[in-house]
Amino acid sequence: MQQVFIPRMIHRAVRVVLVTFLGLISGQIALSDEDPLVVFAAASTTEAVSAAAEVFTSQTGIKVVISFASSSSLAKQIEHGAPAGVHISANPAWMQYLEERGLLASGSQRLVAANQLVLATSSENPPETGSDVAETLFIALGDDDRLAVGDPAHVPAGLYARQMLEALGLWAELEPRLARAADVRGALALVERGEAPVGIVYLTDLSVSERVTVLELVPADLHEPILYPAAVVAAGDRPEARAFLEFLVGPMGRQAFTDNGFLPPP
């Protein structure tokens, strides 16, 4: 029986379609394994963006290199000339920061996902929950324990956490007891290691740790919507970057996010 090389045929067909698409939007295309597409992405998107990039590369042959960090850190790096092609932020405010400075390709912003805040705690010995989020926090923290958060001064998860605490009237009381981390995964690690009995993180973060579980979901009306915009960086605007952005908002990109617990954007 003759062997049929379906995967290679599919790969070739997809690549032809991609080349045609990129030719339409740019008039030319130059794919190079020696010049990979650099993506800057929020730490909370690590698994989703890695999965999306893997599929994208397998279908197009375009290599993708991803740098994960807090959205604020990545925005500042882009502002100082870091060579990114696509930026994915966990907060629209930091994307707007770049937009206002003319650092994004005009009109390229797209929403790729949404998320939800949770109170996270040890899965081995979770505290009791109260009648609402505020009471649950005080039960978990006791008299002197600390609350793990991404630093509210610049980390999106921390900014949302501050909004939540302010809405509950608890910011002034709990602000001195915050254990501030450089990004949301750092806050999760503090709970994992037992350095804080509870942390405010994204629901999606819990999928990467068996040692941490949801203590309580945070009502969405206590903070601004948690949205993830993506955009092409002006200095790295090339066909490959635009193709990856379109991939993220397409069916397979969306699936990579939903498979990792993200909500679809509004």
C-alpha cells in the first residue's frame, strides 16, 4: 500500500495559505529561522501563549521566542527599545501606556482573553471560609499573617487586588500586611512555600500548582474587568508579527487560552 504523507501535505498547504495572507497585508514576506519572532507576554499567560506559539510554529515554520514577566516590566522594556514584535498584556492600562507613546503599530490592539481573581491557599490545609470574601480573608490571615499579591504599584494582578480591597474597605488595614511579589506567579509561589496563608491571584494560575487551591472566588464587581490585550510593537512590525496576532485571535489561538482556564474576551 502506498504511504500517504498527510502531515507534510497539510503543513505545506497551511504555509502556502499563510504566505498568501501575509503577501496581501504586506506585499512581501521573508520568513527566516535565523530571525525568530520575539513575543513579550504577561507571566500569567505562560502556558497559554507557549501552547499557542507551539502550534503556530508547527503550522508556519516561524520560530517564536517568548519573554514572560509582569506587564509593567515588559512595557518598560519595550519603551527602552527591547526588540519585541508582539506584546500581550494582563492589563489594558499598560497597553495604553505604550499606545500613548507611539510604541504600538496603529490599530493593531486586539483582546485575546479574560480572567478572574481568586483567593488562593494551601491545598493541604485550607482555612475555613466566611460568609463573604472579607470575612474569609480575616479568617485566613489571622492576627499577623501576610497576604500575597503581585505588587500593586505596577503588577496588574496587584492592581486588581488593590481595587478589590478598596471596594471592601480593607485597603488601609491590610496594605501594611501585603507580601508583594514581582509578578502574579511570584505571589502564587509565596502561598506554595507557606510564606503566606492566602494570596490574591488569577484563577488560571492555580492550574500550574497542585499545592495551591481556590479558597474563594472574588466577585467580578469588586474590580475592573481583567482583560488581556495584544498588539504588534511598532519597532517590530513585520508580517510574522501580524500573522501571530491574527493567529491568537483565531480559533486555535482562542483554544490555547480556554484550554488553560482563561475566559473568552467580551
